[in-house]
Amino acid sequence: MRYQSYLNTASTIISSYKGAIPLSHFLKQFFSAEKKYGSKDRKQISSLCYNYYRLGKSAQNMSIAERIVLATFLCEHAYSEFLAFHKPDWNEKITLPVSEKLLIINYPLLITELFPWSNELTEGIEPRKFAVSFLNQPDLFLRIRPGKKDIVLGKLEEAAIAFKVIGEDCIAIPNSTKIAPVLEIDKEVVVQDASSQRVLDYLCSRPDLLKEGEKLSTWDCCAASGGKSILAYDILNGNVELTVSDIRESILSNLKQRFKTAGIKNYHSFIADLQTASYLPDSNREPTVNCQLVLCDAPCTGSGTWSRTPEQLYFFKPSLIDEYAERQKNIVSNAIKHLQKDGLFFYITCSVFKKENEDIVDLIKANSDLQLLQMGSIKGYEMKADSMFVAVFKRNA
């Protein structure tokens, strides 16, 4: 009765998991304590748990076990031995589109209930398509670094890894693919979502930003592990005088290792909490005044990435939208002080909520001399990727 055991184990995990840490960490801890599960068992049980959370706020009246079986039917698209054991009639129809599956289970409101905050969405995000995207695991995306395309594609082909090239430098591969043994991460490719790769596209349309022999002074003020900094570095062909900051010292340590691998040697870094008034380091080594380019990938709900972390959807409390919006107001108010005349300010989130996106744009327009050049959402749900928001401003005289 292996598949009954899988259901029981997944139900036990879900009953004890409260969302305090990422589900991936919780599962790792669970299986470290329970040595009896082999790799195939761990993979199947983990999949059942993730599928359960992909149903978001819907089907709350069902038992955990019932919900796991339902989620397996909706989220899987190929023959499932687990579903064949628990619900063979559903398994026969597992390859059908979600819209037809919903008719079979007689639960037409499930998608609406899955993500019940459509009234909070950023303009242009389509509620139903966005909600349906939670039922699918996103792809893993790689960004090919300059001059590495032939090498990367050759290595992938030699390793018989299925991939799809999107545009010039973006590669989509199945999410579970292990690429570290094949490609040099951060040297040949950067692991970066397809939408995240597009957030600085405006720079590509502005070759006039760089004067011959000069470097663009750039501050990535919420740098995290440095993905946007490496992207800017590559777009500008290394002609960047780079400064990075983040609130977390541990994250900056990770960034420094990535920069070393990526070949980025000359940069400034410091710890800063941009939510506070006293956020800059000692004035004698203050590196961020009068930057020509400021990147603000602001902390947010992360709602555009919940297909990757569906447990966050399940445990989400809407009060967090206002909490993050308040943080964002403080961060952008401090960050834009350091943008020089004619400089560009990028406001970026991986949120789909208007209060974190357009409302912050309106705040910047109302309380600064910055001119909005463009803004909009990147609908990652249309290509099994994250959804993001970008607004680009220019400081006038």
C-alpha cells in the first residue's frame, strides 16, 4: 500500500507545517529525521505537499487527504500511479486542460477562490490566468552571460538536457534539472527568472547613457544576492561603477562570492536599512551620492513568485500588502535622494498588488521631481515564469 503511505505521510507533514520557514526547508528537516524514505519516495511525497498548497485558499472545506488527491488531479498532467490508486477515473482524464478538469470535479468556483484578491491586482494582470498559473510548476530559467552562448548551448546538448531558447540570452529548462554539474553558474550562466531578466530592458534602448571612456555610477540599493547588479553589469558591458547595499550582512556575503565568480572585482558594498533615516554608512566612505543609475528591487509580498513557493499563497494574510507598501514608501524616499540630474531610477517588485506597484509610482510622482518614463507588468504567468512590475523614472533639472 505504498500510495496510501504516501498520502498518510504527506498529510502528516501538512498538518505539522505552519509556514514559518520555506516548505523546502521543512521537508528537508523532515526527511533528515525520517531515514526510511528513499529518493523516489521523497520526491513523490514532496510533490504531493506542493500540489496541496497550489490550491491556495480554495477547497478549504475538504480534509487534507481529499485536498491532496484533488490537487494531484489538477496539477499533474501525465499518468500518475498515485492517482491511479486513489482515484482511477480521474487519472484517466489527467491530461485534460484545467478548464475541463474543473468541470469533471464539479467545482467551477475553485479558480476564483484559489486567489481571492483580484480587486487588489496591478493593472493588466488577468485574474483567472494568474490564478490558473499556480497549478503549474514554473520552469527554471538561465541567462547566458555575454560571449558564452555557444559554450552553454554546446554543453547542454552534450549533456542531453532539454532546453528552449527564449530571445537572445534566456534559456528555459525543466525545474528539476540539475545544471551545476554541466554549467558554470554565475560565470557562464546566471540562474535568473525570465521576467527578472527583462526588468532592465530600458537600459538596452539607451546607448547614450554611456560616454566614451566613462563608467555609469550605479547603486543597487536592495541588492540581495546581486542578480540585478550582474544583469546591469552585463548590459553595460562592464562599464559600471557599482555600489551595492542590503539590510542583511549574510546576503551580502553571498553576493560577494557571486561577484567573484562573475568576474566583478571593483565595487563598493555596505549594509543599509533604507527604511530608516540613518541608513548610510560613515560619511567618509559614503559611496552612493549622485549616482546616475539607482536600482531599487524593493522588498515585497513576492506574490508574483508564488507559483514557485505556493505555501506563501496558502498562508498569506492580506494585511501584509499594507505593511510592505509602507516599507516601500520609506525605501524609495531615501533611495531617490541619491539620483543625480538626468539619472535613471528603476523601481522593481515581484508583486502583483497595486498598492506595491502603481500606488508607489504615484507616491514618487507626487513627492519628487522625477519624471515617469515607463511602467508596466511583466506577465510571467504566460510563460511559466514569475510576474514582475517595473517603473523607470528620470530626474529632471
